[in-house]
Amino acid sequence: MSHCEELSYSASKTPLSSLSSRLLWLANHVPMNSRVVDVGADHALLSLYLVESGISPFVIASEVAEGPLTVAKKNVESRRLQHLIDVRHGDGLCTVAPGEVSVAVLAGMGGSTMLEIFQRSPRVVENLPCLLLQPMSDSGPLRHWLRTVGFVLVDEAVLHEKQRIYELIAASRVSHAANSRADCLVPREDSLSDPLYAPFTASPAWVWFAERFGPLNLRRGDAITRLWVEQEIVSWRRILRSLRSAKEPFKNGREAEFRQKIEVASDWLEQRDRCSDGSVRPDSPAN
Ligand SMILES: C[S@@+](CC[C@H](N)C(=O)[O-])C[C@H]1O[C@@H](n2cnc3c(N)ncnc32)[C@H](O)[C@@H]1O
């Protein structure tokens, strides 16, 4: 059992009307009574919700930019919650001491920014059993990193909000003790332990696809995930068309790459639509 799952979840999380469904999903995945850092807290709405709903006894609302930092401080002070929410100024997880919190929430920034944040603070990440993430881009490399450094996916979701599709990821350390080596954040391709990827390991193209869209999202295969995959196929087709008319140095073998992306995603759509319950378990994925 993972660290996140061992902790109990709150039974009475009344939604704050001001909290988006995206932030609410993240809040509802914070294990009860855990200390949290909200990296890129902006307005600190999530931090406020976590303490006001009794989910967290202490939250660090961390912000790098002066403007949002001022708003966060004002919001926390106006609700007299400075004793429960510490608004800190700084880059990523540099504002946090190793072991100070057990959950890190990073939402509304690119996956590559998240990866840079993790890589700049290895000692903090080593001591974090739970990560709750909402990447705006590059979720494939982010999922790849998670599985190579010993995290497993606990839950994933795809939400449609304000005419955008958002993806959400809850990840937990496989075994905290087993990862306490000094080099535990060095990606290890030989220790890909998350069993959720097992149905997608028949070919590198399917592994890439599972990391790009999330193995749990793909297994669930709900209407919103279907729409998301379809939208991506449309945008890859557009890129492929522009690559076809591009001159050779710009093509750089990328036509084949996009053709393969389109092929694997189309295969998945076909399999998904064949399953009467909407869920997909690609037993024999295409090579
Ligand atoms: C789009 S806002 C998202 C705010 C909130 N997390 C949410 O999801 O609604 C991104 C915030 O992350 C902050 N940010 C970006 N890079 C950061 C970093 N390296 N460290 C801390 N904050 C960062 C930005 O200043 C901005 O306030």
C-alpha cells in the first residue's frame, strides 16, 4: 500500500463556491491532516480551502512572483489565518526544508517547470510521500520522471473547465524507505515499478502514449479523455501537414514521429469505441 493510501481521507469536504473543480480535485486528494506546500500558490485559494475545511493543519503557500505573493498575503491576513498558512517568497521547493511537509501541490504551471523545480530540490522531494500535480503541458515527461524515480500513480483525472481540458495527477512513493538512498532521484529505467503501465508496454509508442495521456485516464476511457485524445490527433495532423510542406532541415525526421503518434492514438480510439463500457485495456497494442 502506498504512503498516500495509508492516510485517511476527509469525509466532510464541503466545496468552497470560489474553488474551481480543478483545485477542488487537488484538495480532495490531500490526505487528511497532512502538512502541505502549495507551490505557485498565486491567490492562495487552495491553501485557504485546505485549512478552512480542516484537511490540513498547516500549509506553506509558496510564490516566486511579487504580485501574487502580495495577493496571497492579503488573502491570508484578511481571514486571520497567518498561524496556519505561511506565505513564503521563493523559487519552487527552495522555500521548504526537507521533511517539513508530506504533500506538494503544483498546479497551473508547465510540466517542464515542475521537473526543474523537483530537480533543484532533491532533498525535499526525497522526503515527500505525495505529489499532486496539474501540469499545463509536458505531462508525458513528467509521468516518465515520476515512474523512473519511484512514484506510482494513485489517481488521475481529466476535467473540462473554462473551455479548456485540464489533467490532474496524484502520485505517491512506492516505498519511502526504499527510496531513501542519496541517489533516489536519479531516474532508473530499470526500476519502472508502476504496474499501471503494464498493459501499455508492448511497444515504445504505446509507453509514450500512456505517459502522454496517463494510464489511469486511458483505462477509464471516459468521454472527456476521448475528446482530449481526439483533439490532440487533430493538432498532430495539422503539424504533420505543415511538416510535409516544410524544407528538409526543418523536417528532421519529425514526420515519422507524428505519423506514429497519430497511429497509436487512433488505435486507442478504435479500441475504446469497441468497448461497450467505454473503458480500454489494450491487451495487444499495435507495434
Ligand atoms: C497560473 S498560476 C496557478 C496558480 C494556482 N496554483 C492555480 O493552479 O490556480 C501559476 C503560478 O505559479 C507561480 N510560479 C511559476 N513558477 C514558479 C516557481 N518556480 N516557484 C514558485 N512559483 C512559481 C506563478 O508566479 C503563478 O502565480
